[in-house]
Amino acid sequence: MKASWKVEFGVYLEGDEEGKILLPNRYVPDDLAIGDEIEVFVYLDNEERRIATTLEPKAMVGDFAFLEVAWVNEYGAFLDWGLMKDLFCPFREQKQRMVQGRSYIVHVHLDDESFRIVASAKVEHYLRTVRPGSDGTAYEVDEGGCPVTAGGKPVTLKVGEKVEALVWQKTDLGFKAIIDNKYPALLYDTQIFRELHTGDRVEAYISKIRPDGKIDISLQPFGRKHTEDFSEYLLRYLEYRGGRCRLGDKSSAEEIREQFQVSKKTYKRAIGDLYKRRLITISDEGIELVG
């Protein structure tokens, strides 16, 4: 926005059809001059006035985020999102009563009635849906089941694609995650080689798109780079898993593919490399770290 004129308590910025927006003195850079452009975030203050700030919130409208509860009153919880005014999450948008000091995965959006920025812990309502296509691809669909397009082309996902994953919640199978701030996915325990916690953001890769549209992800890449790096990945996996893996050089290709998404040839090459480096032993029970 462009700085329009200065007043005792701040600088007014050129707004939209609703008028000018105040940037309070606490956020005004020392070198800001009238006519300068400045990047700001606009929200409603405690008196429902539009206010600009140079602070960057921890989440924007449309984002999923892991935020801590700053305080609670009779109307709901207020989350710390990095601004002077905390983010409101009403009781109706909570799965369970939020507790001060605890953090929760929420979706940030504009309330349809008040037009205020609010949060919801019922994140399932804001996740997008995909349908399986062909050749390991899937396409996003709207509520009516029609393909979503961008630039005239369907929005698609494909196996092997790199994504950002927000760790959502622990399950019996592994962790639920939200990938690319849009889609639900599952990271299986067998694919995890480091400590993960709700709220962590990790680099991941789409490993499978199931017939029902559900997405599986992995923490390791695919293809040639995966093959080249797999020895080091397997070493980290063993270190995290107590030094043992039940799969050895005589295990079936299906078991190896299911657990690591690599061929038996790649797996045998990796354990051969670790064995030559005297880092593992190989037996009928699998492989084990030395020492």
C-alpha cells in the first residue's frame, strides 16, 4: 500500500473502496515517506477497525497452522498468531475445549457472518478432495466432484512429487499430515526414521495415490537420487529404529518395496555398501548395526 498522510498516531495508507487504513506509529519505519509503497497485513482491531501492521502473522487466511492458546474466555479460545490481537477460535469450531498453553492444528479463514479472521480446529472441513487419475496421478475436485482448474488446466498431483507436509495427528498407522496446505495424507510408521511431532513441517514425497483418492507420503525421494542416497537413508533408519531391520538380502522384493519403495536390487546394493563399511552385520534375521 502507499503512504498517504501522517498523523500524530501513525500513517494512513491508501486502501480500497472502504477508505484509508491506519498504520500505527509502532509499525511505521523511520524512513517511510509520503508516497512510499509499504507491504502490510490488514486485520480488524478490538474495536472492529481495519488496522495495518508490518508484523508477519504466523498464518494467513487459507492456511493451516499449529498455534498456541494464549487465553480462554466464555466465548472461545484466543490463539497467538504473532499479532497484537490474538486469533479467535469460537467453541463451536473446537473439537474439544481448548486449554491455555496448549497448541492445536487449526485452519485460518474469514468468518462468513462477521467477516473477521477466525480459526477452526475442525480442519477436515477445509481440506480439499482429490480423485485418482491415470499413471500415478490424481486431480483436485470441488464439492460437486468437478475438476478444479488453474490457468485453464486441471490441478493435479503425481507419485514422486515433492510436497511440504504439516504433521497433523498420530494414528495407529503413523501420522496424518496436511500436504501443500491443501490435502490430507498419511505417513506410515514404516517410513519414519526420525522423531516427529504434531506441528512439525517436513519435506515429503507422494508415494501412492489410492483408488479412493487417499494419499500416502514418504520422507525419502524416488528415482535415481533415491537410489544414490538410499544407503545413507537406510543407515539413518537403522539408527532411529534401534539398530535393526528384519529385511535382509534374502527378503522378498514385495516386502522391500512395501517398506522402502525401492527395488530389491537397490536394497541389496545399499546393505552391501554398509556391510563393506563395517557398519552392519547381515543374518537370516535381517540386518543390524555394528556396536
